[in-house]
Amino acid sequence: MRTPLIAATLGLLLLADVASAHTLQQTSNMIVHASNRSINFTSDTTTSIRDSKVVREAQDDAASYVASNGNIRGAQLEAAFVALRAQVPEAKNASDQELAQAILAL
């Protein structure tokens, strides 16, 4: 009677481990891709952009945006997008996702 219960428990634990490993892999891939894009973008930005109050205040919104795959858009992030696109020529052609990742890397 206990053997099927133990087998079922072990099966569920195995599935949980596989799901956890898959989530960890996706998170790792997202971080690697974000850092690659951010390095390319931030290498061209000036110190004034990194020190911009609007951009610094948008970091929490940028984290939410990236973590939600663009579903959460905060007002501070929108203001930072406008400021970056106005001040940095490379930002005009960058996607919102790339800009949010660059804000996180600053």
C-alpha cells in the first residue's frame, strides 16, 4: 500500500526538479542575453545618461518590464524611454525590451 504512495511522491518530486531546472535555465538565458544587449548599448552611452535621474528612477520599472516580458509598463520607465530616445541616437532604433535591459545594466 505504501509503495504506490512513495512512487507517486518521488515522481512528483522529480517533476518539480525538472520544472525548477527549466525555470533556472530560462532565467540564466535571459540574464546572459540581457547583459550582451546591454553591454552593446551602454558602451555607447555617455556618463550623463548613466547619471540621469529619470533613468535611475526607472530601474525598478525596467526590472518589472523585463521580468514580465513587457506586460508591466511603469510611468517612470516610459519617461526613461522618451529621455533615452531623445538623447541617445542609438536608442531611437532600439526596442523597448533592449532599452529596459540597458537601464538595468546602468
